[in-house]
Amino acid sequence: MARLFSNEQLNKAYKKYYGIYFTSNNPNLFEIVINKLLIYFFNFKILSINLKRDIYKLFHKFSLKKSFWESKILLNINNSEMKNLSQKLRENKFLFIENFLENDCYSKILNNWPNINYFRKNHKIIKYYSTGFKYLDDKISEKDKNYFKNYKELKQFYLFIKSNDFKIFVNQLLDFENKEFNNLSILSTMAPNDSYLIPHVDGIGKYLNSAYNFIYFLDGNNKNTALSGATGIYKDNNFKEPLIIPSTLKNSLLIYESTEIFYHGFDFTKMPNDVYRKTVNFQFVQK
């Protein structure tokens, strides 16, 4: 759960997504009623979008071409680089890697990425984008199991993240922790124009001693990554003091220690309507 976000950013989100929302500390009865109506209409809009997507999926599955790609996924990182990457992560507690996957693997996942209708629009304005294919504690919903049958490239990537080979890679990267880390969750996202992630600290730090988030950027608009859904790491919760903003949203990986007080998020996106930022997010926690 997101925590430690600023009222300034929260009020901006209210105005952006609810409309003429009243943000005074002591609203009168009229303002309270208007605010409740705005929230109701916003939630109805999101419900309608998701219902439309559910109907689309019923018909779309019949037109999908079956894929049988079973190739092994390979990282574009050699053993000689591991020590340097691990040292950077240890020093900064965050790390950005370009050209993460071998190019052929990357292209196959990108070219067979699920349609936007396979993702659910989030009704939370502080995390306003679409999510899907959620995998948590080795469990996935029956619906998503069926969807994976149509998108085997994405399934193959999930299996790779869950594999012992990738676990070895992660633990080599986190060798300085002197702990064993296992995958806890995987989630895919799509963020179109006007998406938003409020700068926040992850709530998991209240429950675990050590955890790392991995954001694999599959695709996006590289002309201005800061306004295209590039989740950045900040010293503050108002986008004013960036520590790192991803330089590319294509085949790159951002890692950060989620139990640290790191603010991360992205400002309201400004992209062409046919462009989506696509990510696969996964989390490794201490065993």
C-alpha cells in the first residue's frame, strides 16, 4: 500500500480525475455532496470501461492466433558485469539496466503483448493505469490462466521470473545482503495518456526487513520518458528532487529496495493516444 504521499500531489489527482473537486480542509455540505457525486461518476466510468473490456475479451479470443514459442529466455548480461552492477545497487539501493533481455526474446514478448482489453483500469487515482496477469504467492486467477493460453510469450517470461536460473541471478545481484531472496509477485501493466502514479513509499517496508522491486519496461515513448510513465526514484514526494529517471522505456529494468524510504512514481503522462507504457513488475523478498 502506498504511503507518505503529499497532499499537493493528491489534490492534483483529485482535480485531474474528478473534475471540480473541492479540496478545502473544512468543506461545507454543498462541497461534500458535489465531491461524492464526482467520485460516483468517476467510479461508474471506470466500471463501464472494465465492463466493455470484458465483453471485448469474450469475442476477441476466437480471433487470436495460437502461439507456440517455447524458446529459452536469455539475459543480455554477462558474468563480468555482475560484480559492477551489484556494487552499484549496494551503494545506491537502486539500479537501472538497459538492454536487459537478449534482443530476440525481447522482440517476441513485445510483438505478442496482450491487447489493452486484457487489463483492468484501476479506479484508484493515485495509481491510475491498467493492470493484469497478477501472480501472487504462486497463485493466479482462473481467468488469467485462460488468458495466458493466448499469450504464451508473456507466460514464458513469468515462468522465467519464477525459475531457479533467474532466482540465482537475483541472489547474485543481491549478494551483499547475505540473505536468500524469492519471488513473491508478478504484475503486468499498461499506462496510456493521462496515467499517473503518485510519488510514494511502498507499505511493504512496515512488514518486511528486506524486499526489492523490479520494473521491467517493455515499451513506451522515449521522447520524454519523465512524462511517459517512466517510474523514477525521488528524494521528495513532489517530483522535485529526482535521483534517477529511466532513460529508456524499451527493454530496460529498474530495481530499488522497497523497504527503504524511496519515493517513486511518475507524473501525469503526455503521450499520443495510441502509445502505451508497458511493464512487467515483480518483487523479490527475503526468504
